[in-house]
Amino acid sequence: MGVIVEETEELLVPPTNFSMVDEGIYRSGFPDPENFSFLQTLSLKSVIYLCPEPYPEENAEFLRSNNVRLFQFGIDGTKAASGTIPKETISEALKVILDVRNHPVLIHCKRGKHRTGTLVGCLRKLQNWCLSAAFEEYQRFAGAKSRTTDMRFIEAFDIGRLRQCLYNIIYQYRPYRSKKRRLLYNEESIQQARIKSL
């Protein structure tokens, strides 16, 4: 006697190291075709790709067919002791993340550890996380392959030059996205933040 099994739902498989960073911001390792169905459930508008290699055609076709914009910031994935991560590249990637018109956004590199972790660590500084919490998050994803050079970069990254960009975004999108806590500040707290940053 046989049993008829009816497949009603597709198995959704997230990419390696997938996690939610904040509302509308996700991180992961490089998505494979088996992850595409899962990614469709996120209704992504943008992908931030942190590797210098060209985006594979199969992945690019998936993005095109789902009307997802690709932002590529080519950062070498080397273990060299210094100078491997360009500050301007991280700043430009953060500007894409801060612009809510790009949300939901997925940040990824090859494994979702070092380059992605460094970018997210710099975002955490903008969100006023203490360094120990940002480092703990970085190490959780990097595991035994944590790099002190990445953590030094996060620690030294100057968020002051991005604050004005953040204030412009707050003013520009406050009426549109007023329920988003990370972008909703009252006038008094903005003035206090400016005074503290002087």
C-alpha cells in the first residue's frame, strides 16, 4: 500500500550566514540558485556586493527578473595586515544602506564574514553601538577566522563625515517613513548630536 505525498510548498533555503541586520537590511554569504526562492520572500530592492569579481550571470539574471538593483563595491578579500579596505568604498556602501529607497537591501560578499562584517560593524558605529558589541557581532559571523585588521578598521573608521549624510536622509524621508525608529529623531536630539560631534 503506497502513500501519496503531495508537495505543496517549496523548501526555502537562506544563503550561508544569513541574518537580519536591521529592519529592511540583511546580510549573508554569496547566494546560490537554491537560495533564490528564499530571497524572493524578502522583496529586495537592492543588493550590495562587496567583491571585485564580476557578478555571475545566473545571479545577475535573477536580480534583473526581480527588479533588484545591484551595487558593487569591489573590496579585495585578502588577509594583508593593512590598507586592504578602502575607507571611501565603505563610506559609499554605507550611503547606499542609509538611503531607505534602497530597502530592503541584502549585503553580501563570498562567505558573509569579513567584508560584510566590516561594513556592518561600521554601520553599527553609526547606530551608536559600543565597540565591544560591534566586535562580538563581527566575531559571531567570522568565527575562528576573525581578523584583527578588520576590527581595527571598524574601530578607526570615522563616522563623523557620514553624520551629515544621515541628517539629510532623516530630513528627506522623515515624513515618508516616520515609523522607522532608526530614522526618526526629534529636532532636539538632532541638535544635541550636532553639538556632541563638534
